[in-house]
Amino acid sequence: MENWDEQTIKAFRKDLLTWYDQEGRAYLPWRVDHNPYRILVSELMLQQTRVDTVITYFNRFMKELPTVQDLAEAPEEKVLKLWEGLGYYSRAKNLHKAAKVVAFDLKGEWPESYDDLLALPGVGPYTAAAIASIAFEQVVPAIDGNFFRVFSRLLKIDDDIAKPKTRKVFYNAVEPIVDPERPGDFNQAIMDLGTSYMKTVDPDTLHSPVRKYNAAYRDGVEDQYPVKTKKKKPVLQRYQALVIYNEKGELLYEQRPKTGLLAGFWTLPLRPIDSIEEIDGEQLSIKPITHVFSHRKWEIWPVAKAVPTELKEGQRFLSVEEQEAIALPKVQHKILDKLKEQL
């Protein structure tokens, strides 16, 4: 690992922030101010989601729920509807819980320290550091994927970023480098650097504003950083989705359990199968609908079934209007799209 002296650190800060002031992504709507609420919403939305996708969702969310108090008082169904399509809905539920803590338990007073922010529901180390540094000028590195990639190359840090203990290695290495006068801008500059000149694929290090500090590039091994063991393949699970219309043309839905994957959401009744030979009913699709979660891959075959004599607990028929009014997970939209193809 490279160790920079104080002179190098000061020069790096100056070069990085000069570039950021000139070319940073100031157009991003959550950067118009240092409001902790806007930062929290944007950071949770940005997890697992592209920036250009988040911009539309963020602006709509802010229009409907402009303050933490508005979010705290909103029904969960409205929050999930505004989140619909972003996926990973636990983020939305935790955001809602965090807003209630700030608005009700803390009387609208935001915690300002990294440790206190970390205590909010759904706020992990990166999000806590981002809010602490950007909103409250706390000198803490906001370590995310961009951060790992940038500093693993700059300092040639060989530790495996897939291991939780590696975060501490990066934290200790970079905390002295964070600009004490502009910690929020420093962290945002690293984010922008990681999505431009120091991308995962096809980085443009030759034109990077911090090229001269890049030890991995200098030694011709940039493609070897960051060091990361491969993730396990998601576990395959197969389902048949029961497609049941009543005489009114309404479609049968079933609410999922309050815990587990897609907790509390409405989907078509999903019944697990081990193979397509177990499908019971008229198969409506030759190929399965596929949906990948972080650790699971679903294959779903829509199957037409007759109306049952009695509905189970948690089942109800929904009209098209009712389906459009509630938040549906992305996998359910995929099923509906496939059904429309059959019409």
C-alpha cells in the first residue's frame, strides 16, 4: 500500500477539488443544498440504481414529500407507490422509518455525528458518512463502490473489498486524506471521479485529474484493482404464477407475508415448483419470466386457473384501476407485461 506524506496529501486535495469545482456533477438535484433529508433520500435511492434513473424518482418524491415531516406523516402505501420501479423496497420502508425517528422521536432535529446517523433505520456506514460530511461537514470518508475503486488504485490497496473487514482498512488509509475544510465536496468528488475517469470498465486514467497519484496506473496494474472475490451465483427458484380472472375481469392477487422477500406486497399467487413438469394448469408462456434479486433468481411460469370456490386469507380480486393505485413490485409488472402479450 502506498503511504502519502503531508505534502502529497495537500496537493491531491487541491487537484481533486479544483477539478470538482470545474467539472463536478453540480446539476444533480440533491446537490442544490446540503439538506440532510434530501441527501438521505437520494443516497437510499442510489443504492443499486443508476443516477439517471434516480433523478426522475427523486424529483417526484420531493414534489410529493418535500420535508422529513411530510414523509413521516405519509402512509406507507404512498411511499411505496412513489418508490415503485426502483426495487429493493426495504430501502423505502427503512427511509420511512428513519423519517419517523427524526420527525417524531427527535422532534425534527437531525443527528449530526456519524455514529448518531448510523443509528437511524436503514442508514449504513456509507450513507451515515455521506450525510455527516455533506450536511454537517464531519471529516469522515464515505466509502462506497466508487471509493473502493478509486483509492484501491491510487494507493494500491490489495485487500479484498468483498470482505467486511476491508472497509476499516480503507477508512484508516483515507481518513487522513479527506479535506478537513471541504469533507462533503471531497467525498462527492471521489464519487464523480469513480463514475468518470476511474470507471470499472474502460477507465480514462490518461486524462484523469489525479493521474499522477495513481500508483496502480503508474505500475501498469490498474486492471487488477480493486481486488474482489466473485459473488456466488444467485440461487435459482421456480414458481408458477396463478392467473385467475373472475366474471368481472378482475385479477386475483395475494399479499405476501410481512417478513421475507417482497414483504407485504401484492402479487399473483406464486406457488413453488421444482421443474416445469410440475406445472398444474394451462401454461401461458413458453419461456419463463425471469427476475434476479441480489441472492436469488426467480423463474416464473404464468398458469391459467379456474376461480376457486373460496379465497384464502390475504387474497382478493383487483380491478385494473386498483392494480394501478397500489405499489406493485417489479417482478409483478413483468408478469403483467407477459399477460398483455397473450391478449
